[in-house]
Amino acid sequence: MSLHKQETRLKKAHIALMKHPMTALYSGVMLMGKSDVSEQSFTAYTDGVNKRYSAPYMETITSEAELRGIVLHENLHVALKQLPRGKHLFKENSKMANLAADFVVNDVIANIDGKVIGGTEPIVSIGESWVYDPMFHDWSMQEIYNYLKKHAKSKPRSKPQNGQDGSSGNKQSNDPQGGGSQDEPDVVEVNGKEYDISKQDEHDWESMLEGLSHEQLKDLNDGIDKALREGGILAGRMGAKLPRVIGELLEPKVDWREVLRDFVTSSTRGKDEMTWRRMNRRQLANDIYMPSVINETIGEVVVAIDTSGSIGSEELSVFATELASICEVVEPEVVRILWWDTQVAGQQVFNGNYQDIVKALKPEGGGGTHVSCVSEYIEKEKINAECVIVFTDGYVESDIKWGINIPTLWLVTDNKALEVPSGKKVTFDKDN
């Protein structure tokens, strides 16, 4: 087939997906960036904005429903922001992260039911060689990655092959080691089926994450949100049901910085007193005599930080910078940092000079997650805190034991489904 014919097939696939109630949601995302067909040999991939498809690979796809599935696969990677949101996972193990990302998007595709408009064939389908398991229905990329990591194992290494289509949506690997280092696992087992991690190609995440500034990345995130909301309006009018992973993205955004600042200040409200011994200088310029405010020390703020591994250094730095700024204004007597995983592994105590927090943080721990240990530690050590801030990925035990009666704010980086036992929960996004 000619390059032109494959380009025509790609355009028809886009039109069919945009017209269908079950896939119209992704119309705006499909129009973002470029969608090119190349004569080079690979499968398909995205850099988080643009999508590229291999003409030789497209020639092997005789089913138009599967071709539409491939197109939707790449656009779902963009819509779910898997490349920027999973940055820490790609840096830890890019091939396993890619596998987790593919399980998520293929689950969405597999659960789309409907015929192409004016025809009898399915609007989308997944190929026999695609990575898919119904066990992962509605799981997040982080949840699947954690599962894969737990069930990964090594085996005698075979030389990776280029152009694998196991995920239906990858480019040839950029890994100079050709499948990972000898220390990386080779296979992972899911319900008795083995997936060869060493043959998982990588999406072009480096081009996006290393090439975009913070402002450009924020603009991209905003652009994807806008495209999804516009597509969501169209899909809603057509009576479509949104997948859970997409519904979460369309939830109203809350600025965690504002929530954090309001939480700390409101938790310490009532600590100020008025005095006539020193006049309010701002009012003196207007010949108005008013008392000034004496700010009493507010006591201790406890910050419990999850060290299970999914909170990266960038997220921690952004959070610590904001925390230090708030403490400079509120001036707590003590800021106590608790590092925890299955237990409190260490602590750091700061008395003033809170700008030093950003550079002085020294995480300890790094095992599993059992957030109840924070409450137990505070009770055991008789820590009299004004408030507690828990910074976590949200993948903790389901039966949290939180025995302390202290105002608590939960900053959650990933698991939005986390049900907290008390206090307030807000989603943490370092790019917002």
C-alpha cells in the first residue's frame, strides 16, 4: 500500500471516532498536535502531544476497527497525561511504566461497545497481541505499575526485537542498553500469562519531559483539559458514559496551594492579640490611631511524608517550597517532618529559618505503606501539634486507624479514590 493510502485510512479513522458517541469525547485531543504517517518501520507512538504511525505497520492491520483502536490508543495516552503524570515511573523503569500505561488505555478501548456509524463492525477493537487483562479494569497507571513491579521476575535474556506490536502503540526503543540493564526484571506474570518487559518499546516520553519548560508543560495540561471538556460536552449530548479514568480528569481543579495555606492559617486562628502599646503604623499615616497585632507562637506543625517511592524529588521540592513560604508567615514554633512507610523511619525538626527546609530534607524509609503508623507515632510520642499534613500517593491500607483528634490535611498525589478517616483531602499536582 502507498503512503497516501495509509494517510487516507488514518483520516477516515479519525472521522469515524469523532462521530461516534462513545469516542467523540476524544475529538479535541485528536486535533491536538500532529498525526503523521511515516514510511519508517515501527508501530505507533506519541510524545505526549503528537502521534506518529508507521505505514508498514498499518499495512499489516487489515481490520479498520483495530486501526481505529490503535488511533484511540495513542490519543488516550495524551488524554490521560500518562507521560508527564507518570514521569517518576518512566524514570524508574521505562519499559514497565510503558506496559502499565498500555494496560490502562487498552482497558478503556476494550470496554467501548458500539458499532461504527452506518455500519456493522465495532467502532474499535483490540488486537490479539495487545496487552490487556480484565483484572485491571478501572485501575490507575500507578496501581498497575505497583502490581507489575511486585510480580516481575528475571529470566535468561533474549535479544529484543524491533517493531513489536504487543501494546499496539509504541515506537522503537531508545534504550541504549537494548532492553534494560541486567538488574532489571525481564518478565511479569498476570493471571498466569507472562509479558516480556524486555521487549516493551518506549513511548517518546523523553522528548516531552526533557524538552518542555514548566510553563509549557502547564499550558499543555491546560490544553488537554480544555480539549477533554469540549469533547465531554459533545459526548454528553450523545448520551455517552465517561470512563472513570477520564471522569477524574474532568473534575473541577482545586489549587492545593490555597488549600494548604488556608488549612495552616485556619488551624492556628485565634492566636493573635491586640495591644495599644504599639500603634498600627499603616493607620498612623492617615492620622488614625489603632492598636497593632501581637502574633503569638502557634505551636507545632507536623508534616508526615510518604517515602514508599512514588513521590519524586520534584514533587517534594515543590511542596517543601510552598510549606516553607507559609511557615515564614505563620511562624510556628516547630515544624516536625515525619518520614514514614510501614512505620515512622525518621524525623527532622525545624525551629525557625524555615526556608532551609527545602534544602535540608533527608528522606528515610522507602518500603511499603501503612499510614496508620503516623497517628500511632504522634500518640506514642505525645506530640502536641496544632495540625497535621499528610503528603502521600494515596496507596495505603484500606482500614486506616487514625486515633488522633488533630486537624489533618491529606495531600494526595495519585489515588483520588482514597477515603480519609478524618480531615480534608486535596489532590496535589505540582504543575498546578
